[in-house]
Amino acid sequence: MSGTSMDAVDTAVVDFSKSRPRLIAYEQYPIDPDTRTSIRSINTKSTIEDVSKQDYLIGELFASAVNRILSEQGIAPNDVAAVGCHGQTILHLPDDQYPRTLQIGDPNLIAERTGIATTADFRRMDMAAGGQGAPLAPSFHDQVFRKPGLNRVILNIGGIANVSMLPANPSVSVSGFDTGPGNGLMDDWCQMHLGHEMDVDSKWANSGEPIDSLLSAMLNDEYFSMVPPKSSGRDYFNLDWIQARIAETGLEVKSEDVQATLFELTRINICDAIQGYLPDADEIYVCGGGAHNQRLMKSIQKTLAGKLVADTHSLGIDPDAVEAVTFAWLAKCRLEEINGNSPSVTGAKANCILGGLYLPPTKN
């Protein structure tokens, strides 16, 4: 998969033969800047030709990543049950009059180029059943990370942040939702003003001062007061959203002060979600790129004083790999025709088998 950051193809080889998944290998294969720019340029004004071309190119990109990691690990394609491909999200409008979501990266190409059965398009069946189509990771977190007797939160900080609430009582269903911006807005603002892919450990943000009125304007956005189920993405939280909030204040702002404000926005929307929906959480385990932001991790720990905050290494899975392992697990569910969604998370009317199955051509 590649997330909202679009910086790399996250590729995991996972063994599910035991009671817990075993990560055999994990690699991040960088996406070159030109390709990333092309993907990010896709919007509602893009032509069918633009979208279909990117669908092809990203399919080739994902297939190449699969073949590369298998070659590096000395694993034959015949030894792989399936590829689980999330695809690259280019549209996610679950609350529109016509709810829809679109992930590109042609799975037919992946199946043909790798010779491996490929599962993809995981979100739309949940959406067809009235759900948000996201987040899907809480179902996996519930299976692998829940521990009776402990209230746990799995916090994924990618471009968008999302939480999985795993109550101590095994009879209580998992819940979860997208809390709001994670790294995405900070990354976009940093790229716009410094030309850097990210603000490492939020050092640039630390050089500025949060703007109280701008932070208030951001937090007043209706998304943060919406009751779950809810999910979001770059369709909503993007540079235009930042500029609109700045315009609301009527202030002349320094770019580093805006970055400091975006850092606070991320911290607050995450911590408010945890304190609001699982206030008795004992442990918070972080995955995704945000787990490497030491300033953000310390800030969350300080805000959630008295709770354990660590990354998912403590639970046996590399925090960078958790999302890729999730979609390997969803591929396994698809092959076994096991439900992959959690209606308590997405709001779907029913449990669903997620994803389409694409078989490679039969060799003569």
C-alpha cells in the first residue's frame, strides 16, 4: 500500500500459519518525486485519461514492489497465497449524496505481473452496505492487539490519524474512526514552504509559536464535533483547508507559526478523541510515520498523563509495517471468505466480505 503521504510503497511479506501474524519482511520502496506529483495532481477536475493512466502506472509500481521484495527474500511467487493491495486513494467521499471512494493501482496488472492472486478494492463493499468504507484497520487491531482486562488504543498517525478502541471487556465491540489530520497537513505545509518532504521531529514547528485564533478556527471545523462513524482524507484536509482557516482569522501569519499551529491541531484532535471515547484507556500504542516524531510522541504522552504511550514494537509488529500487514490480513480474509469489516467502526448495516479477487492468467 501507499498512504496519504504517497512517499513510498509499503510492502510486507506476512506468515499467518500461526496464531499471530509473523512479519517475514518489510520494505519501503520510495516513490519518485515526479510520480508522487502526478498522483497528487489528480483531483475532481482530472480527466478519465489522467486517472486511467495513473491507475496503470501505480499498478505497475505495486507489482514491481511485490516482485522486488520476493526476489530479495528468495521467496517464489508460488509460495505466496495472495497479494493484498489497498491501492492509492484518490477520492473518499463517504458522506456525499452519492457515497463513493476510489483507490487506483490496477489489480489485474499486479496479478499478471506477479503471477499471484491479487485482492483489492477493499473499501467499497462496506460503503455499499452503508458504511464509511474506512477505517478498516480496527478489525485487524481487534484480532491481533486486544487484551482482555486492559483498555487499549491503537493509534495510527499517517497523513490522517485514526484510532482503534479495544475495550478491556471482550464482549464490547471494537470502535474506531479517523480523528483528523495526522502528518498530512504538516507535511504539505512543510513541502510548500521549505521544499522538504516532512518536518523531522517537528523541529520547524518548534521554531514557531502556535496562533491561538488560527488553532480555534481549525478546531471549530465541524468534522471534529461529528459523532463517529466518520472518516476523512486529502479531499477534505489539504492546503486549501489551511488557507481557508487562515483567511478566517484575517491575520498576516509566519509560515513557522502556522506549522506550530498544525502540530497543535494534530496533538489535540488525537488526544481529544482518546479522552472522549476511551477515557479509561490504560495503554496507547502508536503506528505509522508519526511514531517516529519524537516531539509529537512526547507531547501526546504529556497530554495523556498517566497512560502508557509506546509504539507497536512493544506488541511485536514494526509500527511502519502495521498498515501493510493489515491488508495482507484482509487478503487472507478474502481468500477464506471471512468478513473483514467491523460495522461498529464503519457504520455498515452488515458484516461484509471485502475486496475483489483477481486471478493471474493460466499458463499454457
